[in-house]
Amino acid sequence: MSRYRTHITFTDENARILNEYQIEHPKGVSSYVNYLMECGIKYLSKENNTEININLLNKILSKTIYTRDLLEQLYSDLEIDNHTNPNNNKSLNQFKSKKNKDYFNE
């Protein structure tokens, strides 16, 4: 473990917290500060990952809304009056079967 000595200035509130900790743990202030730094670095990394995931979810949501709107437009343009059960459509079932087979073979 590398030892790096530096002078750190704390806010009054943080200095008070450190002083209280030092009274309870006379030799543990350095390890406490190192622990807090590690927690902070992990927090920043997780915060960054969370932001990336939120952006990806927003893209998925946008594409889902777009797809739904396209389907609504298609339905409207085709002026379909006859409502059929998609589970009974042979072509659709073949397509789904092939799609599922291809998906699991990848």
C-alpha cells in the first residue's frame, strides 16, 4: 500500500465529524478518510452508470412509442374492419416460429 501524505482542509462540519470519530477511534482517522474516499469514488462510478442506463432506457422508450405509433397508423391506413384472432393466423404463427428459432440459435 502506497503512503501519500498531503494536507487536507475540511469544512467546519466535516472537521467536527472527524474529531468526534478520532475521539472514539484514536488511531483510525486515516483509514476512515480512505474508506470515505473509496465510497465516494464508487458512488461517482455508479452514478455515471445510472445515467448511462437512464439514457438507454429513454432511447428504448422513444423507439417503443414510435413503433406503437407506426402500428396505429398502419391499422388506420388499412381500414381494417374485420377483427381476427392473431393466434389463428397461420402465416403469423410461422413467422413467430421462425423468429423464435432464429433468436435462440444466435
